[in-house]
Amino acid sequence: MNDAEIVPSPLRRRLENDPWARTLGIEFLDVRRGHCRLRLQLRSHMVNFQGYPHGGVIVTSEAVLVAEAHEVKQGRRAGFYQMSVATEDGRAVARAHAVAHRPTS
């Protein structure tokens, strides 16, 4: 990993200590500038009354999910990202594109 990819330790600690990520049991497998890979053991209490994952949780009960996000482009006021979620054995579950606006200071 080169210096450009390193996420500063204070920021990495903030990410890994996020209350919601800790509550869900999210594991941070790979975190570097412009890239993140996470793992989540999906549990039955994470699904709604129809049996689908509630909110941001995807797939069926008791599955292991791996999410990965890549920065496509970082501009002055917005960042563009591609995300994917798959089961641990590589079966595609979801794909998303996002724009994150940077606050003006």
C-alpha cells in the first residue's frame, strides 16, 4: 500500500467505531483511500415481516455478505462511487452508484 492509499489512523478508528457498524457487527476487511471492503453476517433479526432485509441490510437470513465500494472520481464538491454486495461465495446481490457531496467550508 502506498502513502496515497493510507487512511489516517484517527479516521480509520472513527469508521471502525461507528455505533451502527458495531451494532450490526460489520467487519472492516480493507480500508484505503477510495476503496472499502466490509463483511456482515446477516441475522434473522435484520429482516422485516416479509422476510427481506430491513433498510440497508440485503439478502436472506443467516447469509454472509461482503460489500465493496470504489471511488470512481473525486471532484472539488462531489465524489462518485460504485458499490457492490455479494454473498461470501461471490454470488451478486446488489449494485449501486452514489454521489457524495462535500461540505463547503
